[in-house]
Amino acid sequence: MNDDRTLALIVEDEAPMRRFLKATLTNQEFRVIDAGTAKEGLSLFSSHRPDIVLLDLGLPDGDGLDVVARIRELSRLPIVVISARGREADKVNALDAGADDYVTKPFGTAELMARLRVALRHAAQARTGDLAPQVSVGTLTLDLERRVVMVADDEVHLTPTEYKILAMLARHLGKVVTHAQLLREVWGSTRSDQAHYVRVHMAQLRRKIEVDPVRPRLILTEPGVGYRLRET
Amino acid sequence: MTAVLKPAPPREKRVLLVCVGPSPFGETLVRAAQRVAEEAGCPWIAASVIDTVATSERAERACEDHLRLAESLGAEVVRLSGEDVARTIVGYAEQRGVGRIVVGKPTTFRLRSWLFGSVVDELIRLGGEVEVLVVRGEPGKVAAHLPTRGALGSWRAYLAAGAAIAAVTAIAMAAGRTIGLEDVVMLYLLAIMLVALRTRRGPAFFAAALSVGAFDFFLVPPLYTFAVKDVRHLLTFVVMFAVGLVISSLTLRIRRHEAAAREREERTRLLSELNRELGEVDDEPGLHDVFCRRVGAALAAKVRLEESRSPLVDSPGEMFPVAVAGSDLGAVRVDAHRPLDAEQRAFLDAACQRLAGAIERRHLTAEAQRAALRVRSEQIRSALLSSVSHDFRTPLATITGIATSLRDQPAMGADEPSRRELLATVCDEAERLEKLLSSVLAMTRLEAGAEVHREWVPLEEIVGAALARFEDKLEARAIHVEIPEDLPLLQLDAPLMTQVFVNLIENTLRYTPDGTAIHIAAHQEGASIRVFYRDAGPGLPEEVRRRAFEKFVRGDAPSSHPGMGLGLAICRGIVEAHGGTMVLSTGQGAAFELRVPIPEGGPRLGDAESMEVA
């Protein structure tokens, strides 16, 4: 029997958390395989070729980053890492190593599922090369072909930089984008002394498209990590 | 270096020392010493003592020959310098842990030794626990008495002596009968003493002899002859000569002692200055530096310190081993024009003690600071633990209660609305726990002294992120945020700074009724940004206001509202870790003012144009 449900690999050493994840994903129409150690996880990855990996960074027998890197050597499949509060550097490193997104413990089901689905969707789009020409979030509409940005029927004029930022976030709709990634893709720079460019332009961008720039509802801040264009 | 010396080895294996002098007997002595050392199976040292002032070059060379012989026979060779042979030898022996001293005793009679005690007697007297082995000299081998250097003095001194005596003679002759012969004797003695005060032994003795001669020839009848008519005058001559000798000897000795005392005083002064300067330096390399400089200046030598792990082989100069607790020092190397004498050694020893003291002091201070830090850490930890356990238990109790009820009493969760409500409470309590945990983590990071990781962040991003953490809880409230558009960016640890506002908002939610507004405003003032947080609630009670930022202070009785007294303390800790300040502000409700310094050369929000992509 060909089961075309999405296969998820869970790598988590804490048994109660593993049970919860397994139950939740199964309930959400996923097929689930799970492992308790990095070694087991990598072995299951090779043998079963899952569609998505949910990986805890705090594994007892290995560095989560290592696992991400090893998986990335072989596949572009979506990886979502589980991290803890206060460990922003871990998250950024994981994203740099190739992870797609993260959830922070403690997290709720809704947040988890949202991250997984977004990651899967982007992976699928990458495979088919299919990019939505139009992105709609709340009152914001972004036409990537014609380069037009509308907020509640009013056209908004963005500078080239602001547009590039928004476009990149839109291409990663729902996924987190790190400051470094933005700097690299929009400015082509990896210089840490230019890191503030992103923040300065982000503030301007928010003033133009958010109702309340201080309390953004479209582009969310992930402190210490980056930004995320929320999908409604 | 008794204070810092390594402990002496057991007596049997202790070193043997042979005292070598210039006499030809020295060769026999050296060989005898070698035999003894071989029998005992112990290492041996051959030492010569040179009085740098008095020993002649010939004597030095003779000693040197003997030392070379000893070296070829396997001895360690040491050249000491000092005025008093016995004292110098004993001093060195103590330093090296010498168990036995071998010395030679000439069989020929020497007046000086008979009068003042020989070197051997002195050694025995001063030696203490050290054995003294005396090797008898071979009969017939005369110990050549070599003149001491410098005792002869320059020809000018003799001239001066002669002139002095001539002057006295002339005065006496001119005075004729008015001065009696006894008084003339006194005048001569005075002249001899003056000569002794200003010159050396040679001219002084010459003055003594000359004065007798002049006295006899010019003043004692029969005049202008050396004949003596009155036998009493002979006695006068003898006594005059003897007294002249004694006076000049004493005067010379006084001069020498005075010079030595002055040198000692000078060294004491140098030591106290060394001490003072050592006290002003904090780090070990600095202490070494001060030591080498000061001691080098005092000894007129190049002084170096070496570590026991890396000895400087082939370096010039004498090496003195040291052992200092808590340091890697192994030896002091002194490169001077000539070997150090006993006084200089004593000075070096005292200086090393000072250095050792300074190094130890440094270690102890650092240790004490560490200990104090550990104690404080422990105190904080235990206080934290008790607070944590109380404040975590309450929400956990609620969660456990609801979860077990739903599990054991199906009727409770039967209808959807009540089930949702119960579960919503569980989620709320869990969120509360999460924020507490986040707070505690931030605090432990701060207490551990972790470096704040900074990046350029606009304040509004921090405030926005904090507000977002509360999602719909803030729905019912009016939130006013006033942050100017062109506010400079700050160098902040974003997650930590966000925690500050999270804590403030959490307090507002906890202590004010629903719907109470929140105001956040900021503006630049000089080199910092002033941020105001205010809620429109009842504000902090009077008794809490004073101690608001102390840990574990709560606005209410513990049972009514859960939550730690750490919240505000953490806020302030985070702000201060960024170099800023946080205080209570005046006004209605709970009001706080934060001040955060703006780093120089930072970007502003209005700088966007310059950063446009090309």
C-alpha cells in the first residue's frame, strides 16, 4: 500500500516530549518515525528518507548542528529544530548550518504545526520551482512580477532596498530569515559592521506598511535571530 | 637566603667546603679535602675569600691557582669576597648547607694569629653546628706573608705624613722651652691620628716611626743625634711608637666600620624603597621588574630572575637558587663586576625575601577575593532556590489540579465551554511559568558575569518584541508607545533587553486591573536615551518603593499574587549590565525611568539613504 502521507522524523531525547510530538503529528495526518539520539536519528534518516525532520538541538550524544550539517550534505529536505529560550546563538547557528526554522521550548501545538507546514510548503515550491507571483498577508499585497506593493488598496512606495527586504521575506513567507541572511542577499555583504543596515531599513519599511510600526503585525521580530513575515 | 632556601639535605650527605688561601700550602689542603669528600661520598666546594680592598694581585692569583686545581679534581668552585675570612666562610656555609669545613693551620708562628686569634679559631667560634676539620701544615713550608693591597698607599700619602711630622717638629722647635717634651709627644700622637684619619695603614705607621725618629733627633737631648742620654726617654720612645701604632689602627678600624655602617644604612634604605615599590605593583612580571631594577642598582650589577623550568644556561654571573611559594622562580642571576661580598649577599637575601613576600601577598589577595565571590555566589543561589521553589509551585499546583481533574473526573470537562476555560487556565499558568523561568535564566546569566552580547538594535524593535510576547492579553488595554523616528540605534543584547520590558509589562498585568493603560516613551538626551515606562494603575505601595529593586520584594502578600520579587531586580541588573541606570520615577501609577548610553558613532534610523543598496 502506498502511503502518501508526509513522513516526519522526530529526533528528541526526552521521552515525554517525544510522546507528545508523535501524538500531535500523527493526529495531524503525518506518518512518524522517531529516534532518541543523534546517531539513531541519522541512521533512520538514511534508511527511511523522511519528508521532514524535527530535531532537538540539545541531544545527549551529539551536537545538533552536526546533525543538521550531515543531513544537509545529502538532502535539501526541510529541517525544523527545537531549541530553548535564551539560546539564540544556537538557533542562528542552526539556521546558518541549513535548518529552515525553529520552535522555542515551551511551544504550543499551533506554533509547531505552523512551522512544519511552512517548511514543507517552501520545500515543495523549491522542488517545482513554483513561486507565487502574488503574496498576500493581511492588508498587504505584494506583486512580485510587477513590483507593486499595496496596503489596503493604497499603493506604497518603497525604496529599492526596502523592496528587496520585503521581497526576500515574502519568498520565505512564514519562515524566519536571519539578519545575516538578509545582509547577504540584499547587500551581498557578510561584514558584521554593516549588520545595522538591516535594522535601519526594517524600521523604515515598517513605518510604511504597518499600521503600528512599534507593534508590527506583518513582519515579526525574532529577537536575537531575525525577522519573519507572518502568513495569516 | 634562609627564608626562601630549599630545605637542607640530611647531615651525612651535606656538602664539604674547603677554605683556600694564597699560601703554597693550599695545594696540599685541596688534595686533602678531595680525599675526605671522596670517602664521605659527598659533593665538595672550594672557596676562596678575597678582600677586594686589601688582597694583593699576587695573592689573588695564588688563590686562583688553587681553585683551578680543586676544580680539576671535581670541586665546585666559589669566589667569595669579604673582609673577615671566617665570617664570610661561615655565612656562605650556612647558605649552602655545608656540613664540614676543611681549613689549614700553618705550623709556623704568626704574631697576628697569636694576638688576635687565627682564622681557624674564628671558624670554630662562629661555625655553630658545622664541623671544622683542621689540616696541619707541613713543617718547613713557610706560609709566605704576602702584603695586603692598598695598605701601602700612594707616595703622596707618605709625603703628607712626612709633612705632618715635619710640621709638628718645626712647631715644637720654634716653641722651644715653652712646650714641655710631654706635650710634644701629644702633638706627635695627634699628628699620627690625623694621618691615620686621612690615609691608610702604611703612611700612618710611617708617621709613627718617623715621629719617634724626629722626636729623638730634633727635640730630645743630645739634639741632632739619635743618641739618648736619659734612659727614661727610651721608654717614652717605645710607648710613643706603640701608642702611635694603636691609635692609627683604631682610627683605621673606625673608618672602616663607619664606611660599612654607611653602606648598611644605604642598603636598608634601598630595601625599604624596594619594599614600597613592590607594594605598588599588582602583577608578577611587574614585581620581577621592580626587583631586578632596584637590586641591580643597589649591587651595581645586572640582575635577572629565572624560572625553574627554564634556566638560563651559559649566562654570565653568579646564580643564587630561590624557592618562592606560588611562583615559578628558580634562581636569581647576578652579573656584577666582581663576586658579591657577604654584605651584598645579605642584601640580596633580604631583597629576595621582600620579593617573596610581595608575591605571596598578591596570591593571597586574589585567593581572598575568589573566596569572597564564592561565598556571595552561594548566598545568592540559596536565596534564589527558596524563592524559586515557592513561586514555581503555585502555577504548577494549578496546572496539576486542572489536569488531574480532567483526567479523573470526566464530568468536569464534559461541556465544551468549561473544558476550554479550564484548559485556557492551564495554558496561562504555563505561560506564567515560562516567563518566570526566562527571568531567572536572565538573572543567572548576569550573576555569572557573562558578557552581554550586543548588536545594533532600534529601541522600538525591543519594545515591539516584548509586547508581542503577551499576544492577546493586552487586547483590552490601551498601549501608548512614543518613540521618535530618528532615535539612534543602541548596542543591546536584544533578548535580554526584551526581558526588561516583558518583566515590566508582566508586573503591570499582575498588579493592575484590566483595561489599565500602559505608556512607553523615549527620547534622546545628550549621550543617552531616556526611556519612561508607566502604567495608569495604583502604583507601588509606599513601603515597597524604597526597596523595589531589591531581590525578593513583592508588592503584595505572597499568597495573593504569584510571581517572584526578582522581576525589577533583574530589569535593573540587565540595564546596568548595558552601562545604563534604572530608577523609580514620579507620577501616577508604577513609573520607571531607564537610561541607556548611546555608543559613539552609531547609526540612526534616519541614516537609511546612506545604506541603500547600490
